[in-house]
Amino acid sequence: MGTEYRTDIKELKKVLIEKDLLTLQKLAEISKIHISVLSDVLNGKRQPTSIVIDKLVLTLDLSPEQAGRIFFSIKLA
């Protein structure tokens, strides 16, 4: 069985606050990600696709280390 990953939602939300992206609408406009997709990701209902991760990394100007910590946390049982 392969390793499962999860998104560290708390860390992602901290970055959104730091970048002054306090509304989903504002983040959706800037990142060009549909608001319902953002809502699902930020509420832990779905893992982001590689395209969504790429757009968030670019929008939030995340370093590779930050992106790894946020989007590739190992899912514990």
C-alpha cells in the first residue's frame, strides 16, 4: 500500500491570513480556482489536484518547503 498524503489545512489557512487573503472570493479571483473547489479543500472535503496545488503555490508564493509541508503531510491512521 502506498503512502497517503493530506493537506495541512491549518498551515494553509495561516498562509492565507499572512497574505491577506481572508475570503474565498478573493482567493478564487486571484488564483483562478473555482470557489467551490477552494471551499472543499479548505474544509478538508477533498485533496487538491496537482493543478490546484500549482495555482495555490504560485498565488501564495510558497517555497518548495512550504508547499511540501502543506500539501504533502503524511496521513496518519
